[in-house]
Amino acid sequence: MAWIYLGIAILFEIAFALGTNATKGFTRLWPSVFTLLAAAGGIFTLSLALRTLDVGVGYTIWTGVGSIGIVLMGALIFGEKINAKKVLGFAAIIAGAVGLRLTGAA
């Protein structure tokens, strides 16, 4: 169940980051409300995952996989470029997350 909570937390993290862009410096009401709720949801579901997972593993995967999702969604939504260096960074993040999982931490 911890991995499901972590997956949900990652989705909230992606929504939070993308929503922050839409707030225009928290000057727009509904994007700001959405962003704050996404942040709260991410932290809450991360805390549920961390009941079982080691904090170092859970937090690292949350931020790492969330970062990949944010870059991918930024490319889809905002037309941001993905180049070879970004792909190499994705590979490093994924390798690190897999390595942490293989340590047997939950």
C-alpha cells in the first residue's frame, strides 16, 4: 500500500509544480487554491507512504520521479524542450530509484 500512496503523492507533486506556474505568483485565485491543495495532498500521501518506507527512499523517489513527470508534462503542456542531457538525467534518476528499491527498504 505504501507504494500506491507514494504514486499518488508523485501525481500531487506534479500537479503542484505545474499549478505553481499557473498561479502567476499566487495572484490568480483558483490556480492558487488548486496548487495549495495539490501541495497538501502530496505531503499527506507522502506521509502515509513513509509509515512503511524509509524516509530516504520515499522522499528520494517522490522528488526524483516527480521531477521526471514535471519535465515531461512541461514538454507536453508548455512546449519545453527535452534534449539528450535531460534524457541522461532521467536515466540516472530511474537507476537511482531502482537501486534504492533493490536495497530492500520496504
